[in-house]
Amino acid sequence: MLRLIQTLTMGCVVLLAACTRDRTVTRDLKEAAQLHAVLAREIATGSDVRAGVAFLERNQFRCLDQISAPWGERQGLSYMYCDKEVGAGWPMLRRWQVALVHGGRGQVQEILVSTGLVGP
């Protein structure tokens, strides 16, 4: 009976680890420039910002519209802010932040990307 409990416990641990693995565009990426290159191929400058948001949401980002908001040192930008967190080795997470700058016109003018580790 003890052997069965150990086997089931180990099976649950393996399944949980497999389910939490990142299988999206951020998979195996560590730098903002890497994600920027991927997004530049997938979301063309001048394309409809809604299509860009849909792509990011399919890849587990959450998006919110920002009007005249800051991004780093820049002020007064209108953009779709999208972010997600993925495991980076317990207890750390890698946070990805993306801004699809649209200037209120509905078309992607620029893609900004930031990343960093968060945790205790």
C-alpha cells in the first residue's frame, strides 16, 4: 500500500511539472531582445493592434489599454500593456511586459518589451 501511495505521489509531481512548463512564445527566452525579435516577426508595424493583442493573449499574456501612460522613462504613450509570468526555477518567476504602442490610432506603431525576475 505504501508503494502505491509513493507511486501515485510521484506521478502527480511529474504531471504537475509538465503542466507548468511554458509552451508559448516565451519558452526558453531570457532576454527582452529575444522576445522583441519574435514579436516583430509575428506583429508587423502598421498592423491592427487587436490582432497583436489576440496573438499575445493566445500566448497567455493579459492585456489592458493604457492611455497617455508612462513606459520606463517615456511619458504620454497610448499602448496595449500585456504581461505574463512564467516559472524561472522555484521560487522565482520571470515577468514579461509588452507594450504595443498604437497612439490611439488602432495600429501598431512600435513594440516595447521588458523582462525581469521576481520573487522573494
